[in-house]
Amino acid sequence: MGNKKRSGKKPCYSSLTGELLYGIQPVKEALVCQKRQIFYLYLKHGGKSPSTPSSERLEELARLAKKANIPVNRMDNRQMDQLVGGVLHQGSILSCGPVPYGDAHLLADPTPTEHRLFVALDQVEDPHNMGAIIRSSAFFHASGVIVPMNHSAPLTPTVSKSSAGVLEYFPVIGVPNLARFLEQQKKKGYWIVGLDADTEECISSLKWDRSYILVVGNEGKGMRQLVHATCDWHLSIAGNSEVSSLNVSNATAVALFQLTQHPAN
């Protein structure tokens, strides 16, 4: 029996522009939120032919793309692996522009009745840590994440995948000088809380009774001196003293949990 010739057009590799976002949830959020410029959606087909329906989750992406007039190309798993270098794409890849940073004007002046919470990352460089922190920040009702534009993990598809797609809608504000930016926010009424394993006072003692910016430092070096000096409090997480510290993304999640469990009475 001869090989049956496949019908349909081949994926247009020459049209790939910008980034390749991968994973069902990041791709879905990108299609829904439309913060990025989107060029093509690539989906794994069902196996027998390019027209064979795939899973319901992938077909939902196809419907979202069609609604937004975004071309959809069906590929086999081998082609998709080659496209993104073998990462766990879950059968969905989006050719798109970069996700934009949020504007610093998102930090509205705090009010006596509205207590806001932001998370500032002082040169967190690992994209998986960055994505996990963005996800935790959204989960614990922070209003956004603040990062210095230099020496921080860029907002790559890896960050989006590690955030489970939260990056596609959650504000990440890029600033040129973090220490100077924090000083400016203090003048507006924010209080700066530095997460510091070397201090004895625990963050669980702090009530969410005002607007805070929670600052966490680099994975290895911690906070830089100028950023450290802006903090109104330096607080730690209580735990086993025989363990040196938590991973920065885990520490941020614990600190956010403890802070948000103690609202003002």
C-alpha cells in the first residue's frame, strides 16, 4: 500500500516573528487578553490527518483564534517539538510579539480606605522564579509586580509558562532605577517592606493596614544596599533555623500569604 499524500499547506515557518509562546494556559490567556501582537497559532492535530480534531482544550484555542481572525496551522508533534526546541508545549504554540511592561502610573496614590499591595523584585534573574512570583502575587491579591529593567529576567515565554499564563494579564512594571522608584513611592504614601532572612522580626507580625510594597532580593545576593536602605521594615519568615533560606519564589509566596492573612481590623 502506498503512502497517502497529506493535503493542506505546510506551516509557514518564514512568517514566524518575535516570540514563540507555548503551553495551553499561556496561549489561552494571550488570545483572550490580546496584550501582545499575535501572528499565528500552531496546534497539534489529532494524529490521523491535519484536519483531525485534537483535544477539547486545543479546539478551544482554535475557536478563540478564529474569533480574533488569527490564522491557525495544524502540525504533528514532531514539527512542534522542532519549532520550540522540545519544551513542553502541550500541543499549542503562538507566534507573537513580546508582552509589554506595565506603566508606573498603575501605582495610584494610596488612600486611607484602599490598602494596595505590590511586589518589587530586586534583580531576580531566573525566569522560573520570576514566573512563579508573578503567579503568587496575582493569587494573593497584589496589584502588580515591579522589576528593574536591567539585570532582571526578561518577560520571556518561559516566564509566562512558569506563571501559568498569569503574565499575559497581570501588570509587571519595569523601572530604570528601583531604589529611586521606591523612594518616590514612599513620598506618595507607600510603605516599603523588605524580606530579609537576617532579621529576627517576622512578617507575620505585620498587619495589612496600609499600602505596601514588598521587596525581595536576588536569588544569591539578596537586596542591593541602596534598595535595602529604602525599606521601612526588614522582616523575615519564621522557620527551621537549620535551613539557610527558602527559594525566592517560595519565600515570596509565604510572605504574601502571611501578610494578607492579617488585614486591619
